[in-house]
Amino acid sequence: MQKLKAQNFHNLSESVIRTLAQNRIVTLLDFLQEDVSKLTLLTKLSLQDVLTIRNEIFTRYSAPLINGTALLTKVYQSRYRISSGIDSLDSITNGGFPVRHITEICGLADSGKTQMCFQLAVNVAKDDNGTVLYVDTKGDFSAVRVQKMLEAQGYSHKDMASIMYRIRVVHIWTMEDMVELFKGIKNKSLEIKNLALVIVDSLPCLMFQHLGDDNKMGLSFLNILVNYSRFIANEFNVAIIYINIQTRWIDNDISDLEDDAESTSAFKEPAYIEKKNRCLGKYWESVPVLVIQLEKLDYSSKENETCTQLKASVITSNITQSNNSQCILNLSIMGVT
Amino acid sequence: MKAFKISNTTELWQKETSLPAVVSFSQSLDNILGTNGFQLGSITELLGLPGSGKTQLCLQLCASVQIPKLLGGLNAEALYIDTNTNFTITRFREILSASLLRCQTILGEPLQMTEDEALSKLHYVNAFGLEKFCAFMYRLPKFIEAHPNIKLIAIDSIAYPFKDGISTKQRTGLLFRQMAELQRIAVQYQVAVVLSNEMSTRVGLSGGAVVGSLGDAWAHRCNVRLLLSTPQVTQDPTERLALLLKSNVAPSTVARFKITEEGIRDAE
């Protein structure tokens, strides 16, 4: 909670604040919770003045009220989607990634998540003149690969340099640092001009470091991080993409347990059900407004050898009309198209 | 407030391309990795059944890191963390002298290095058991700081210390903490990290039941994953195959190589 400061309220002088502090009234909350008549005694202000200060605090620090029209204009004036630069992906997400919200891309290991991130970073940096902040938590960012993708798409050296200049990479190894970084961006002590997109590849690498702890530190970090992310997304009009992973769980189908031991069950193919599970737990499940799942398809024909197909599907979404829309993307030397 | 180093991609590109990768002495293997060898700054995982050549490849890389700068090598040292006591010094000596001899023939002049000097460029740690392994991993940052010429860390194998005495959740937590630290060292000091991992069986998995051990979350952690195997029909029992399972720079392809007395070489 914020401290009482003299410059914020014209009735409160430094000496009055000192007197209040001696009586353990330091923060705004302390002031509000204190009995008004006691405050008048302490501050030697009139009852009217104390009430004015109280009201001032309420109007200044309570959540602001905006009416619908103003909200809509605000949204229209700033952009509300960042195009991914991939047409089919834009069409299933209704025009790109939602600005001011958190998006998640999930998939099994080696399903093309990082390649997708490289492509998104490149596409946003080239079209929008915006800056992309790439938070790398597992040393997976490859500038060589980004340069090769740009080269394969036929960019001149000058364009390449300016696009690559606008992709900023920061290596983060712990959840503590991650929270610190976002705090820095929030407080504007860490300024990045024209920030349009933040990519975090990947969150589980940090969160899994807290697995097996009994103190739930990881969860509290995650909560703080989500709050900072939401604030940053809103304040700076950026889209934030988190990479999550999936793991596979296998359930043994136990429907034939009731059969006799000697019945046909011995000849039956054992039935296994494979489930894919998004990591990071129940709390995270509902945080992103858009979740895109990536899958690598087995390439069947020989002619496709230079190119792998990825299937992208929207699995939960608060911002598109239809759930479960899918598209097929190609992963090649040129990147994801 | 902590200062974060935010670098743009151009700077990183210069850093990534300024140093050579650690070569395996098999060109086809180096080529499929897309970086002409094992890239500094990233973690490579070697998977395979017993006898598929994981340890041999680790030993070869420990020797390759000593290639003189004149030949485009690193002229550096290696750290070998042995967790399953698979390491034999006589075999390493064999590979090392063969590798150095080859450098000599290409250079056309004798190397200014005795065998003892070359052998002293290998730092060997026997970290048998979970406690010893964790204790060494804890000391690793200081060790690398004190030995800046180490450009390769090989851990053979990463799964072995975690086989017993730890719950799955704690194992994942511990592994990810250690890997974050290892990756930080790798990126900061430009060191290549090679881990070997065993295979395990997961019954009922759609993509085939034999997978690398330590689970799906782990599969996500390493930057490069390379699956080694022995071909079933072959004339030459020394021939091996390497399949690139995961990489951030190269598509998934297969390379052929063989394990000879001198170490890893191209298959004819």
C-alpha cells in the first residue's frame, strides 16, 4: 500500500505526516481505517478537512469507472490485433493475436513451437516496425536460424539488419528474474521503444524448477507474473505470447476388468488411451484468452521431404467466434508459412 | 534493481558465428546438425540404446575440442562428468592420439604438444550417485569460471543419477534447476554441452513405445536431440545411424557414421 505523502494532499504538511507516522499511521490504508475523530485530534485539522482528504484518496485510488462508449473508442483507436503474418493462422484467430491479452501456444516437444516463435518475431518486426522482446529461458533462440529464414525469404542485407535489430533477446534463467524483468518493464525503468509483442519461450522451463517444492513458491511467482503481464499488455498495448508444453499420459482402459480371468481378455489387444495434457496446472489453464495447439504431422510423401507440416488448432478462445478451428502450416527452410 | 542484458539479434548472430562448433570427425553427422558440429552455447542430448555409440561420441568430442586453431578448431579443454562409470582412459587415449595424429597429417608438421599435455586438457569427474552429482553440479559455475578454456561439458549419462531415491516431481524440479544453471553457463561462457540419455519404454504411446527416459517435459528441455542407433541390416558392424529428433536450426534427417578404433569417422 502506498505511503501518505505531503505533496499529494494540500492539507497535509510534513509535520502533520510525521505526527501521524509516530501514531503508526503511515499508509493510505492506515489513514482510511483510522477513526475520523482521532485523526482530527492528531492532525489538528477540522473534521471537514479530514473528510475531504478521505474522499480525495477514494476518488484518486479506487478503480476507475469508464463507460462503454469511451471503452469502445479506446479499443478502436489502438490496434486490437497483431497480425501473425501467416494468412491461415490469422483466419483461425480472427485476425491475429489479441493485443492487451495473453496468448498461449502449446505442443509436444519438437512440434515446432520455437520455429513458430521465430517466424512470429520476424513477421511482427518486419511489418509493424514494432520491436519484439523475445524472452529466452532455455537458450533456444538461434540468431543464425533467424538470419537463414530472412535470407531464404530474399531480404536484402539492409532489411535483414533492421529486422534483426528490432528483435531483442533476453536470457532469463529463473522465475525470480522473470518477475524482476516484467517489473522493470512495468515501472518503465526498462524502456523498450515501440514494443509490440513479447514472446516467452518457454514458461514451463522456469516453472518446473519449482516442482517438488513444498512451499508453493512457484505458484506465487506465477501469480505475480500473470498480474504484471496483464498490466504490461494493457498499459503498453502489446500482445504477450507464452509458450507452454504438453505431456502425454497413458490410461489403461480397464473396462474389461469385470470379465472372467479366463475369458477372451487374454487375446484382446490391450486398449490404451493417450491423453495430452497442458502443463502449468489448473491456475494457468484459464489465464490465456487464446490457446493454440501445435502438432507435427508425419509427412507421408517423399516429395515433401524439405518441408514438414504442422497443424495449428485453436483449443480455447474467448475472442474468436468458433472454437476448434484448425489450419495446416508448412515448416521449411524459409520458416513457417 | 537487477540489470538485464537485452541484446538484439544482430549482436547474437555475431556471437553465434564468431566461434567454431565442436566437430565429430564425421562430416555427415556434422552436416545434419546444421551448425557444422556441436554448437557452443546449446545443450545437445544423445539418445540411444546401449551400444549405439553415445559414450564413444562423447569421448570423440572431448578429443575434437583440442583441434588447433590453425585448423579451425577451438584449441580448448573438455570436462567429462562420468555418472555411470562408462569412461575408460585407455579408450580416450586411443581416440585422442588418433585425432591429434590426423591434425598433424593435415598440418604437415608435428604439433607442439606431448601426449601428457593433451591428456591433461581433459578434466574428468567421477560423479557416481545422486549426492555426488548434485554436489558437483552445485560447484560447476565456480569450476568453469576458474577454467575458462573449457569449451565442452559432457555428462554421461544424465539419467543415471536420477534412477533411484528421488520422487518424480522432485526429479523434474531438480533437473530443470540444474539445466537452467548449465544453460546459463553454456550461453555466458560459450560452452557446448553434451548429455547422454538412455531409452525407456512407455507402453501404449501412439508414436512408438521406446522413447528417451525422463519423460515428455524433459524432451522439451534440450536444444538439440540426436537419436543414435545400430542399423539392423548392415555389412559393417561398426556402422551407426544418427537421427536428428529436435533442433532449432535444422530439419530432421539421418546421418551415417561408424565407430572405428580411431574414434568416430564417416561411413563409406
